[in-house]
Amino acid sequence: MRTLSPDQFQTRLFEILAKKHHWATPHFNGNHTTKEHLYIHYHQDYVVYLRDFSVLLARIIGKNPPWDIRRNLAKTIYEEETGGLSLGRPHQEQFLKMMSGLGFDRAGFRDVELIPSGRMYREWLDKVCQEDDWLIGAIVLTIFVEGTVHDREDVLSPRPSKTQAEIEDLVMKHPLVQYHGLSPQCMDFIRVQHMVKPENRQETYKMILHHTNDGREQQQVLARLEEALRLWLRYQDGLARACGLRQT
């Protein structure tokens, strides 16, 4: 099986991430979405991957990957669970504070019934992290789950780190603040996302490319990521249906 060069393999990764967009996303980020729609969306996302992301990462560390992988994942877990590299509060707590600001009771996030497509996606993530090789699990979590359609730009042409003033400007322009009256004081979850240094994404790709240099492994990884994309899109379709949205 032909082995792709690092640049070729990275391009294939970018091509998959470029498809990680959904027709309903503008609705959830726009001025026509309702609190009911946000309630459904955020409760599902919380249980599908936000709440237990560091647990999934820990399962990969438990497979004893090379030290650089362990170090990278452990750093992410530390930040997720403590906020020790940013604002000093666990990301889960930052998220729930944002939800409380929207008027959503924290207790309601303890026992969420997942929609079928959300359960399918979450069960697939659990299976990948429990049963697949550490490499597959690490790439699914760090490249796909954490990745966006902007990965190519973020890796190849990273912008300077945002200043505090720039971050605050983005917070004030966020749809939850502009359209739903959420207090900026409740937006630390969003602030932390903008505090991520551009070189962090480059480091992640560099690490993954270093450990994926066999043609068979590369094809396995690409197949898994395509599967992740299909399940994620199906999950987004399910969210849209649960909110009564239809593609026009």
C-alpha cells in the first residue's frame, strides 16, 4: 500500500475537516433561533462530547502511547479539568455557567436523554477510544472532534494570538450576547476557546504526522475520520429535526 508523504497526508486530513459544516449551523448561530432550540442543542452537545471529553482522552493515555502523545493529551486534560492554563476554572463549569446565564437549570444537564443520532455518535466515540489502537483514538479526538473547517488556515497560515481586547470584542459580538441577552460575565467558556494559541494546532498536526508514516495506518486513519464525519453530520441532522428545522 502506497505511503503518502506528510504533506499529502496532511492535505487529506484538511479535506475531511473542510466538510465538517452543516446547513443548520447558521440557524443556531443566528438571530432567529429560539431558546427552545438552544436548549436542545446545548443539552445534547454537553452529553455527547463536552462533558466527558477528558475521559475519552484519558482512555487513549491508558493505552500507553509514546511520551509526546501522552504529554499533549495530559496537557489538554489538565486544562479541561482545571482551567489551569487559562482562566482557572474547569471547562465544564465554564459551560454550565454559560447555560445558567441563559436560564437553563444546571440540574437539567445531569440526566439528558440523547437523540438516536447523538447516542450513535457518542457510542462510536466510546468504541474508538476503548477498542481501537491509540493512534486512531488520538487522531479522532485531536484532529476531528477538536478540529474545524478552518484547520487548513489555522495550521498553514496561523494568525497571531488574540489580545484580550480582541477576545472581549468577539465575546460582545457572540450570538448569545447579541441575540439572547447573555451577560458577558457568563462567557468564559467562549473566552477560553479564543485564548488557544495558534501554534497549538500546528503542534497537534505535527505530532500526528510524525506517528502516521505507514501507508496502511494512513488509510485506516482516513477511513475512521470519514466515518466520524458521516456520524457527526447525521448527529447534526438529528439536532435539526429535533428542533423542527428543514433544509431549504
